[in-house]
Amino acid sequence: GQSLEQPSEVTAVEGAIVQINCTYQTSGFYGLSWYQQHDGGAPTFLSYNALDGLEETGRFSSFLSRSDSYGYLLLQELQMKDSASYFCAGGDTGGGNKLTFGTGTQLKVEL
Amino acid sequence: DAGVIQSPRHEVTEMGQEVTLRCKPISGHNSLFWYRQTMMRGLELLIYFNNNVPIDDSGMPEDRFSAKMPNASFSTLKIQPSEPRDSAVYFCASTTARGVSGNTIYFGEGSWLTVV
């Protein structure tokens, strides 16, 4: 099984850079994904790391270190619309397409 | 393209009643998931199917919950009898085989269930 831990809440100001961390304990880890969920909405895919290193997608970047069982999501040039919950999710080599989601981090962007 | 379609979007029911949630995955996707989300427990995987076959139902909380996938374009999650602690948002999600897009799964808008 897998468990993924995240900080429960992060607050930052508009225009700033924020990092949301994710540590995991797992057997058969297959890669780390990040999802965004606005209040009342569905989770939507942001980024995926199959290998160690940094993946960049516009203002968002995601990093994975398998040796440290650790990853993070980096959001740059924060905008008010980035206020949402962010979830890391671990894939499982033994579970087909199974994804286990982390505890979630609520990001509040302030003026 | 239509995304994952769930119904009903909202349901309020009385304790003891049967609840059936429905899901139509994205056409061509061969994996389907049912997740439950609550404030206390976060996003929990209840069950998932590959090619219409249940692969892992270890997340189904108890025998009151059951899920079926009679064909590639339809799945149901049934709760009978329902209890107030079943109140949650139930998400259906689907994806294609891994390797095309990593672990990207596509969620429906959710079914908001309230049991009173």
C-alpha cells in the first residue's frame, strides 16, 4: 500500500512562488502525479513525474526524488485563481492504473 | 469530447434508502475508478475496474457498498442501506492504459450525496 503526506495548508501572496511538498511511503512506487481541485470542483491533472528530476509546465513545475521518497509542486507567479487544494498521487506498479492520493494541501493566495 | 459523466449530481436521501450512483467513462478508456471524498478522510479509492473487471475493491468500506461495470461505457456504485456517515462526494474517474499519459486520470464532476 501507499501513504502520501502533505502540509494541510499553505498561504502565499499574489505574484510569489510557493512550494508544496509531498513525502510518501510505498511499496512498488510508479511515479508521482499532481492534481488541482477548486472548491466544489473535480480534481484535474497538473503534472506527472515518472523519473527523478524536474518537469516544467508553464507556471507549474514538479520535482521527484525517488531516493528520498519526496516530491514537490512549485507554483510561480501566483494568481488568485491558484487558490485551490493540491494533491499528490502515487502510482502503484502492482496495481495497474491505481492511484493513491495524498492528504491534500489547501493553498490560499492573498493580495 | 465529453468527459466523465456522473449522475445524479446531487442527492439527498433518508437513512436506510438505497442509493445508486451512475458513471459513463470517457470513450476508449479501459480503467474506471470510484473515489469518495470527505473532509475527514480525503480522497479514498473505493474500487477500480480494468476492462470492466473489478481489480481492487479493498477500499469498499463494507458490504453495504457494491459496484458493477456491465460494459465499457457504464458503471454503478450502490449503497444499500445508506447511512448518514455515507454522506460525501463520490467521484468516478477513467483513464487509458499507463504509458500514454503516465498516471493521468480524468474525473467526473462528482455526485454529492447527503444521507439524513
